Amino acid sequence: MKIAVFTDSFFPSVGGTERAVYNLCKNLLTLGHQIILFAPDYHREQNFDEFEVGRVKSIKLSHNDMAVFRAGYKKVLKRVKEFAPDVIQFCTASGMATMGLKVGRKLGIPVVATIHTKFREAFYDGCKSRLITEIMIKSLARKLNKADRVTTVSHDMARELFKYGYKGKVEVIRNGFDGLNPDLKSEKDIDFDNINFLFCGHLIKVKNIQFSLKSLETLKKEKGFDNFKFILVGEGNYKKKLQKLTKKANLTDNVVFHGLEKDREKLDMLYKKSLVVLFPSIFDNDSLVICEAARQGTPTLTIEGTGSSERITNNENGFVSAFDKRSFAERIYEIVNDKELYNHVCENIATISGKTWLEIAKEYEMMFEELIEAKAKK
């Protein structure tokens, strides 16, 4: 089978969607399929040779959005015709989604839409205009309504798509998880006198890192809890604001701005040495950070009712809190002081896993085959 993938989010950009798209493509290759992926050029050096990636000229709109030039459509269409794919998948909502859908309709190829992100928040974070945000959301809904199949990675995101104006069915296919680190010790090695909390991801407002800072400020003021470091791994446009909030909250000695960590072994060690990942985002859906932390034996604290909390059974394989800074602070304090509960969660953390990326690729393989067969009958 030949599969053409269109995405606004791919390497060398760093993020959950980028890694999810890569992992799916890599495992579809493992199953013997051919892949071509189209993504913006990002105005950066490209070093990627695992499968063909067609770069489309683009312009930067904001800190987290790229717009591809429509003039690139003819070049993309020509290459797609040469490749002759059986199915098209777009894993995005912006320019590359439009291009993938247009190519699919032009050539009579079935199109699958896969959505990872709550775009209302993402669009507003980029443009700061409610009107423009709603125009873009309605545009996304029109694209989804034209797709032959729509998938997403959480039930929370599926409900969100209906709010956007999508009218069809949504299939929830979570991100893959390839099990615990085989070198993991049976008992997690944690120094409870010098605790590390961790956040890993883009330092942008919608990730809600400021919520964690306020909760830790509450703990430090009211409980005298000071023997910790909160390590922020990543970069983003909200970093300066977070640094100001850190100083205002009297957490300068506690918060470490680590920056990007591209070395996989070093990142794994950061996960492994952390007590818990603080992830109060209501923006993310089935975040890969939760899976990556679990792979190293580290649980995550999330907000109840969010896409990121759907994998977690509270106090069994992770922790969940109400969306309230005091409640979040109290949960952190409980995790630190109830070692029996913490060890119980760590012992059960493998239950967070779900399916491997290869199994996820097989699910998409079956979906693609079904759509190709249905298209052939028509």
C-alpha cells in the first residue's frame, strides 16, 4: 500500500504531534507500506532520510503556526501523481490539511483526517483574536466533513470536534506505547529529601505550566515544602513570562529551565529521576509525555476530565486532580508524603500502556484497506 501523509507538524520541529506522526509512519513502513510525507520547510536545515519527505515553502505566522504557500500545490500534486498513493492521511488542521484534501479529491483517493490538538486554543494562542479563531475552526470543520474518515486520540478531543461543527463519526485511536524500559529496576530510586518534579513540552501558555507554579507556590508558603526542583524541559514563547512568574512566586531556587533536550538517553534519565510529571494541561490529548514518563517508571499528575487523564486510573497507575490550584497542591503534597501510595502507583504503571505503535499502525492499515476497497466498489 502507498500512503501520502500531509502534516503541518513534523521534524525538525519538536512536539508530541511530530513524534506521533513519525511513530505511525515508521511502523507503517515496518508493515511493508510505502510512505511519502509532505510538511512545511520551516526555514530550517532538514536532515531526515528514513522515508521521503516533500517540503513545501512556508511563512511563519506565529510562534506555533506555519502557513504554506498555495503556489506549492502544483509541485505537490505532480509528486503525488508520480507516487500514486492508495490513500491520503492528513494529521493537521491548517494549510497542509487543505492541500491533502484537495489532492485527494482531485485524484479520487480516499482521505483520512487524524486530529491530535485542540485547535481552538492553539489558534487563539497564535492570533489572539476570537473572531479569526472561530473562522479557522469553522474552516477545519468543513475539511473534516469532507474527509472519508476522521480519527482522534482521545474521547475528549472527539467531543471537541463536534463543538467545532463536525457532523460525522469519530474513531478514537490512541497514540502507541512500546512498554516499560526493560532496564527499569523493580523499585523506583527516589531521594525523597531532594525531589524532582518534571514538565516536558513546549513552554507555551496553553500548556498551563503557570498553574503548576502557583500550586508549588502555595505548597511552599503554607506547608514550608522547599526540598524540590521543578525541571522544565523545552522552549517556547511563554518562557520569559514563566521566568517572571517564578521570581514572583519566590521559586527561583526551585525552578530549573533546562531548555530543549534532544539527547534521548538524557531525556529518559530526567524522566527516571523525577518523582512525578506535573501535567495540568487541559489543551493536550493523550500526551506522549505521559507515556514516555511511564516507560521510565514515573507517574504523571493530570487534571480530571481532560484528554490526558483518560489513560490514568487515579491512585492506580497515575494521579488526577480537580482543576483548582489548591487541590493540585494538596495532591502533590500527598504524593510526596504517602510513599505506600506512590510505590503502589509505580508498581502498576505498566497498565497505562494500551497498544504498541505497531498495533496502532495495524489499526490504520485495516482502516485504509477498508476505505480503498469501498472506493474501488464505487
